[in-house]
Amino acid sequence: MFAYPAVICFSVYFFIVEVNTLLNAYKDAAGIWHEDRFRPLVTAIVNLCLNLIMVQFWGIYGILLSTVLSMLLVGMPWLFKEPVQYNFLKNRCLTVFDTAR
């Protein structure tokens, strides 16, 4: 079994994954697929680099922390920026509501 700090790290990881899933569902509902094509690749590269560095110092805690950090610092801001930039700032939502009338 893992120690209590590892359980806390897994819980934080689960929370971040679920928030990431929520943002991903919102992005998919907005139809923003082409603009998001490099986010998984960049997040995975950052995650791999951080994993290789942090596992030497902290073991399993370094792996969990690097995964959470790559999602928090790269993936989630990217996911948050795209719907705002491509839907709200370009008034695409208003166009959808105007055509429904």
C-alpha cells in the first residue's frame, strides 16, 4: 500500500483529471478540434521531461507531481483559452443564436 502522502497526491491527480475532463467536454461541444491539435503533444512532452527529472529526486511523488504540474501549467490554461478565444471573443455564440430566429 502507498503511504498517506501518496494517497493525497493520487487524490489531487484525480481532481485535476476530472476538471480537465470538464474543460475538454466544453471545448468539444464548441467544436474546437483543429485549434487543439498540439495541446496533447505539448502536454505529453512536458510531462515526460518533468517525469524524467523529478523521479530521480522524489520517486512516485515526483511522477505524480510532474503529471499534475504539466496538466495544470500547460494543458488546462490551453483548454481554458481556446473556447474563450474562438467562441466568446469572435461572437460565434451570437451568430448561432441569430440563425436560430
